[in-house]
Amino acid sequence: MIVAIVNHKGGVGKSVTAIHLAAYFQQSAPALLIDGDRNRSCLSWQRRGALPFRVIDERQAGGIAQDYKYVVIDTPAAERDDLAALAKGCDLLVIPAIPDAMSLDALVLLVDELRQIGAARFKVLLTLCPPRPSHDADEARAMLDSAGIPVFTGQIRRLAAYQKAALAGVIVSAVHDPRAAAAWNDYAAIGKEITKNHGR
């Protein structure tokens, strides 16, 4: 199963999502994370500590991916041709998006682009969702639903535990933080949703 994490906009949790979905998949079968982001954020995360799955540069990917049941790709801000190739070669495109106006405007443009190239296997993941009493995530979900844009049932809360995990070079469940388990459970719920609804 190949899952690509895509969004033209930075700062939406693309690398955090790639790392934690790969960690979830690794629990059941070998997972590979291909770091295609220009900043090589996932490789930097790996170098600071230890991740429970293999992380490689996209330039090393030839002939390796076939050895893994799960492949997660952290993509750069892709051009139209790149998006078309990703959409054709992946089982699912996961689009992380923050529930704010600027992020959602960029998201709608990306979804329009995906629809123009005939991509059908994509789903939006709301990330960095603020805590209650904020209703930003609910309002964003309602807007996406009304536009017919598929959205994951679960969402990712804005929690400091992710920054601690990035600094330590580990997945969020391995850091000492009172919300670490909750942060991991957010991604575990998304991983379950992917394997249940989009697995081969």
C-alpha cells in the first residue's frame, strides 16, 4: 500500500503525518518512509533519535519500495505533472490541512487541481486543530463536507507533544508528555481508517 502526503502549503503537519502513519503501519508489517520533501524533514527527525521504521531519501527509492507492505511518501510541493504521477501510483493521497481560512483556500485550489487531473483517491486530514471551546475544526469540516471534499473522520489536535517528539527524533508516544498518548491515538485512528477503507 502506497500513501503519499501532499499539500502545496507548508506548515500543515505533512512530515509529522508521514512519520506517524509510517509508525502506525510498522506495527503490523514493514513500513518504509520515503522523504521527498526538499527540507528532508523526516531524515532530520530520524538523525536526531530513532524511528521504528526505515527512512530513505527519495533518490534511494528505486527497487527498495517493493520490499515493504506499506510505503509512505512525504512529498514536496508538487507541480501538476508530479501530482498526476502520484495520483496514478498511490493508493491514497492524504492532504493535511489546518482549519484556518488561508490553509483552506489553498486546499480548495489543490483539490480542484486533483479533480482536473482525474485523481479520485484523496482525503483531507485536519491537523493542528485548536482545543475547545474553538469550533474552527468543526467549521472547516462542515465547509469541506458541503464542497463534497472527502475528510477523515478523525483529526489531529494541536499538541506540544509533537514538537517534543521532533526534537528528540522519536514518535510522539515515546516522549514524556501528559498528552503524548492522546497525540499518538489521534494518528492511530487515522491509520485504522486508512487500512480499513483504502487498504488492498
